[in-house]
Amino acid sequence: MSATPDPATLAASTEDWADQRVPASERRSIMSIVAARMGFTVSATDLVYGISLGLYFPFWLALAIALGSSVIIIVVSILGGLIGQREGLTTALCLRQTFGNEGVRLPALVIALIGVGFAGYSTGITVSVLPGDSNLAHLLYAIVLGALYTALSIVGFKQGLTWVGRIAVPLMLVMVIIAAVQAIDHVGGWGALLAKQPSQPSAVAIPIMIGLG
């Protein structure tokens, strides 16, 4: 019979430092952060964004828009990361310092809704490619995946996301490369890809697409 987990130990393992600075002893290495965060750089929503670029813009302009929006994100992320690294502040604590204890509720709600939507959308995409076409099979897959995501969150960053990232991110990069090669081959090679014209040219303005990115 296993011993009951110590609540204090469990709380320490899942501490997200929402109310205080992260102690120096609890800060993670750059590689552990990268391993977890890179999983967010390739997602179903990004693929949909790429498809949208292909619908509205020719190849090189679509690539420039994607790079432009990425540069904006990189600058904001680096500045936010430098503040967090220097001051030991998490996103939650930065929001509290910026908006106050009461004002933080709205941006926190927005972040929560985005997180729920992202998790639901990515789970739906994952379920759709798993074996089984019945609604019951899809429901069971969604429940299992939801339970897995919840368990990883409870276990915490160090024991959960870091280890998943070390395994999943390299596999994800390999799959992205394979998918890109297959996609180029499917359209008939680089020449055919560059010659493709958007099916809905000028339907969306460039600043709007950069903002969506």
C-alpha cells in the first residue's frame, strides 16, 4: 500500500510562483525552458495561419508576412523574457504588477480563454487523426487526452512539461521536416510551389495578416 503524498511536497512541486518572485534555486535552465516552449511554436493554429497566407498571398509575400509577424513576436518575447530573467518574475506576477490585483482579472481571463480554446482545438485535431470514426471513440480519446494534459499540469513544469518537451520536441521537428518535404513533393517541386498563385488574392490586407500572426 503506497503512502499518501505529502500535501506540502505536492504543493512545492507544482508551485507556479503567481504571488512572489521565483527563488534563484527554483529557476530553470535556458534549455529546459526552450524544450517546453518550442512545443508552442508548431501547432494546429499556426498551420491554419499558414494555409490562410497561401490563400491570400503569393509565396514570397506570404513568407515575408510570416517573418514580419515572427520578428514582432520575437522582440516582445525577448524583452519580456529579459524582465522575467532579471527580476525573477513569472507571467502571472508581471500581470499583477502591471494591472493590479483587481485589474489583472480581465487579461487573466483572456489568457485562460485562449488556453482553453487552444487546448480544445488541438485536442480536436489530434482526435480526428486517431483510429476510429465513431463519436464514442472520439469522446474517449478526448477524455484520455484531457486527463493527460491535466495530469501534466498537476505534476508541474519540472517533472511534467520539461520531460515531455525533451522527447516530443525532437520528434516534432523531424515530423515538420518530413511534412514540408512531402508537401513540396505533392505540389510538384519548388518550381511549381513558387509558381502557385493565391486563390483569393488581395482579400485580406497585409497589416491584418501580420496582426493575426
